[in-house]
Amino acid sequence: MTYSDNEKTQMRYARLAGFMYLFVDLAYAAGVMIANRFEVPGNFTETSHAIMRSELLYRIGLTSIFIGALSTVFLAMGLYVAVKPINKNLALLALLFRLVEATMFGLLSLFSFVVLKVFIGSDYTNAFGSSQPAVLVNLCTAVYSDGFIVAGLFFLTGSILFFYLFLKSTYLPKALSAFGLFGSLLVTITNFADLLLPQYHKILHLGILPLGVAEITVGLWLLIKGVNLRPRENGTMDSVAAQSTL
């Protein structure tokens, strides 16, 4: 099959999106797994000691989360160019939501490095006393946890829109697009439930599994096969020019 210059660009960005899906998921998963290894819930002293014993590894975990946030910009751009011919306005809206997501997660990463200074800085203990740093960290952890959920809602709104556009097209198999859309909607529901019923956080957190599987599968598909542009050549989809007028 021969492609026009616009279609070649679209295919390249789709493959970029596929790679970034995998890279972003890996960066976030690695960062969260590393950081969580050091956390001793409700025990500031033990957490602090664990971090000080391997501060470099903890910083690597926090940096990995920041890299995930930064890389989301490239993922969002790849997805935007890939689905823009379907509906330019919705694609742009999805792009904006994911850029806000990247910004919020980036700020949360910065916040984590600030909290790290409390864990490893004896100056804070001397200044506030032995108990107040623990109270400060607990407060910051609560802010971070809720901020993570809110930032996730921006991610999920963008994800819903992108998977909806894929579902409207024939770029991906319908079942795969529908599974991604279902996973995004499911996590949206569990995130709102987490804000209302935080005591069920651990159970609700399992709702992310279908979306995780969908993103990895879609990432591999886009990276290896790209998007199916043949229907556009057969005239069964609107042209790029026609969609850009919406």
C-alpha cells in the first residue's frame, strides 16, 4: 500500500504513541514499585531510616515517576496526530486533558522530592521537634495521594476520548478499542469512588488492571502494526480535509 505524506506522518506518530504507551507505563510502574518499597505505613522513623539506607534507589524511583510524567507529553502528541483525522476537535480536547495530566504528575513528582528532604534532613527535626516532621509528612502524603487521584481523572478523561476516537475509526480492532474504553471508564468510576470512600482504596485500586492490560496491548499493536489506513483509501472514512472543518 502506498501512503500520502500526511498518512506517513500519521503512521509515524501512531508508532511513536505505541512506543510511548509502553515506556510511560514502565516508567510509572517502576517508579511506584521502588518508592513503595521504602514506605512503612504510619511509621515516619522506619520509613526515614529505610530511605537513608538507600537514598539513591529511592531517588531513582521518584525520578522514574517524573520521567513518566514528562514522557506523557510525547504519548499525547502521538495519539493526537494518529486520531486527528477522525475528529480534530475531540482529538485536541483529549490532547489538552493529557497535557494537564502530565503537568499535574510533574508537580506531584516535584512535591515528592520536597517531602524527601523532610525524611533525610535532620534540620527539620531540630527545627520542629521529633514529632512534627512525622505529622508534616503524613499531611503531605495525604495531599499527594488525593492529588494523584485528581491528576488521574485528567488522564482518564483524555484516555476515554482517545479510545472513543479509535473506536469510531478502523485504525485498531474494534474489540481492542472497546476494551481500552471500558478500562478507562472503569478506573474513572473507581477514582471517584476512592475520593468518596478512601477506606476501600486498596480494593478500588485493582480497577486499574484492565486499563493497564489495554494500554500495553494497544501500545504493542501501534508499535508493530501502526494504524489501519486502508478504509480511508476505499472511501469509507471522511478525509482529513473534511474532518478538519468540524
